[in-house]
Amino acid sequence: MRKQIKHYINGEWVESTGSETIDVINPATEEVMGKISSGTEEDLDKAVKAARAAFPAFSRSTKEERIQWLNNIVEGYEKRKEEFIDVMTDELGSPLTVSEEVHYPMGLGHFKQAVDSLAEFSFSEDRGGHTLLKESIGVSGLITPWNFPTNQASTKIASAIAAGSPVILKPASKTPFAAMMLAEIIDEAGLPKGAFNLVNGSGSDIGNGISSHPGIDFVSFTGSGAVGEKIMKNGAETIKKVALELGGKSPIVVLGDADVKDAAKTALSNMMTNTGQVCSAGTRVFIPQSMKQSFEEMILDLLPTFPVGDPWKEGIATGPLVSEDQWDTVQSYIEKGKKEATLLVGGTGKPEGLDTGYYAKPTIFTDVSNDSVIAQEEIFGPVTTIITYDDLEDAIEMANDNVYGLAGYVVGKDPETLRYVASNIRAGRIKVNGAETDFNGPFGGYKQSGIGREWGDFGIEEYLEIKSVHGMPK
Ligand code: NAP
Ligand code: MG
């Protein structure tokens, strides 16, 4: 049982001013695996005060100092690899291999990238008639979701440190422990007191408190659209800058010349990785009508290569969903899907032999219409939809006919057609033929998938204000 009921404020672990705690549930056992503090308004005020006090010196720190702090974090992070894997497998139910090969390196990658981006970054530029200065935006509030416990917090923290912005982090209360490990690592990295603070608590108390706090200048939020809307409304009262990384319902466009196995692999890895709890997951698969049968056969053939089960067991690719709520949501979408489309495999209920834990059956719908609920709304579970097309222009039109625009995928051979589709999907990140992720590539959404960009140099820009100085002495 992990009991970590302190907050990290002004360079030290401190008791909460309140006595309430929040239980953290292990999704594979449904048992309480830990407790955190349910922070109070007073705790948040203390953290904001510490961050504001840190601001003048932290915002004027040099590039070299920031690079040193980030490198210290990288070193501390790498030392605790095994613990990170354990904690994420415990709190998120992420299979050991996924914790090791996806979650661990993603969190680390952002700190390493921030070092590289910062080394190249220019905070001042002579633009002829004026000098342009980029300066820390002030104090930033960071609110993160549960689905990528290190990735989401790390990209925000790394960019904020690179920009010299002191932060208050509120991690998701379902998966707080990886973020608390990050706080321990940062504690040893030599940052000035108050530059990094972590306050645990519920979204309605601490999250809401961050978005309305007059002492916070910028809120970087990752999570659902419904909460994003509340944050924008709250932020408006004090004219805060707000960056939102929200949901998605991303298309995978399979070209007529695609290898059917490559296409099926792309569809399955999007559906099964992290139990489908990925904001950028491609869950609308557009395939040529002529490929329908071979694609369905291939995807059914390959499905067993993603075994579902106990995240601690070797060879498991997909664990449980994070919580009972999430399981219920996924079930209700599968119910809806059965009325709207043809169930190719899966369905409601738990997979055989997995009665304890929030396990869902991998579920694939075919003969799906792009305007059905299961094709339009984010499900956040191991569920995908197959939609056929006759004409590529129709496929692109359907791919864009959705309120979201976070990501897109294209699979095929002809370079010109691949470029054409990549350029015409209205989304912030496109992957062609399962390309590797570049940590310097901006991440963020078009349309209702959000406002702003994270990762790499674009991520740093979010934490900066722009100043033009006219007549700056040379
Ligand atoms: P969520 O319910 O919106 O929660 C996200 C964070 O906001 C949590 O820390 C939560 O705290 C907090 N929160 C809840 N209510 C709040 C309020 N009224 N004011 C301020 N903060 C509040 O989302 P989730 O269920 O954790 O995550 C799933 C969603 O995140 C999906 O829609 C997914 O697509 C999206 N997502 C987007 C990206 C991206 O980069 N675009 C990445 C990952 C996930 P508690 O934990 O205490 O509830
Ligand atoms: Mg939630």
C-alpha cells in the first residue's frame, strides 16, 4: 500500500492543511493500492505563493542553469526505471512491457528533448526595427489526466523549466504516484525552492482552484473536453492564457495500394495500446470497399497477438481499463454499437477468466456509418470501427467529418497519395505508415481537440510571453 499524503511545496514535502484522503484503486485487482491527500484551497494558496516568490529569480535563470537542472532530472529519472515501471503497472494497470517500452521512455524523452530544444532556442532576436524578447509567462498551473502518468506531466514540466516558469502540478487522482516520483526526482535536481510544486486533490477542488486562481498566469490542461470547457470559462475571469489538450476520434486512412497486413497491424495497435486509452488513438478505420473482406480476416487473425490479461504477467499486451467508471462507459458504447453496426468480434462483458479487474473485450465493429455514435464519439477503450469507402476524396471528407482533430494515420505505398492524404486530414499530428515519434514534433489538436501545442520547441513557446523592444541600445 502506497501512502503518500504529503504535497510538495516550496522545495519540501509538507502535510496537507486538511485531513481528507483519496483512495487510489489498482485496476487489475479492484483493491485500494494507495492513498493521497485531498488538498485544500489553503494548500493551493501556499503553492501559488511559493511559485510567485520563485518567479523573479527563476524567470531570469540562464539557459545553462536550466539545461543543468533538466539534465539532473534526466539522470534521476533513469536511475529509477524499475520503480517507474512498477508504479505505472500498479496504478494504471499498464502491462509491464507497455510501462517499460511506452510510458517510461515517453516521460524521459520530453526532458531529454527539452535539453536539446533549449540549446537551440533563441530568447532574443534582432528583427531590424525592433528587438524581440521571449520571457517566462509567469506562474503556470498544470493539470494532467490518468492515461499517461509520466508523459503528460513530463512534457509540461520540461517545457516550463526550459522557459523559466514556476509551476504547480495537479496530477490525476487515479494515477498520482508516478507524478510524485517525478517530484522526488525534481527535489534532487537542484531547482530553486518554489519553482516546482505538486498539490494533490480532486479536480473539483484543486483543478478548479488552479483555473480560477488570480496568482496563476497560465493553465496547461490535458483531459476531457467537458473539463476543458470549464477551465476556459474559469480562466476567462482573470484573462488567463489557457492551453488545452483534449480528446480525439482519429482516422486511419488505408489506401488502395496498402499491404493489408500493415493496415490491420496499424488498426490493432491503435485500438489495443494502453487498452485504447490514448487520446490520439486511430479508431475510425477507412478502408477501400474492395479490401473489406481481406482486412476483416487479417484483423481477426492478428487480434490474438494482443493478449489481454494481468498486467504483471509476461506476454500480456493489453491490461484492464483504469476504473469502473471507464469500464461502464466502454460497455455502454459497445451496447450502442451493437444497434448501429455489425459486431465483428468482442462485445459487452468481461473476457473469459478475467472476472476481477476492469477488463473489457477487444471489440471491432464493421459496416459502420461515419455518422453513428460509435464513429463520432471518443470511447477510450479497446474498441474500433471499420468504415468502407469507394473514392479517396470521400474517405478524406469522412475522416474530417468529426468535431475532433488531434491525430490521423495513413497507410499505403504511393508517395504522392500519402502526402496528399497527410496534408488534407485536419489534425495536429499525422503518422504515415507507422512512423517513429519525433519528440521535437509538436503535439496538439485542431478543432475541439484543443488549443496550443506541446513537445519540443513549440512546447517551450507556450510558457513564454512575447515582448518587442523598439530602440533597444545595441
Ligand atoms: P478529465 O476527467 O478531464 O480529468 C483530467 C484532469 O482534470 C484530472 O487531473 C482531473 O482531476 C482534473 N479535473 C477534473 N475536474 C476538473 C475541474 N472541474 N477543473 C479542473 N480540473 C479538473 O479527463 P480524464 O478522464 O482524466 O482523461 C481522459 C480524457 O483526456 C480523454 O478525453 C482524453 O482524450 C483526454 N486526453 C487528451 C490528451 C491530449 O494530449 N490531447 C492526452 C491524454 C488524454 P481528477 O483526477 O481528480 O478527476
Ligand atoms: Mg475523469
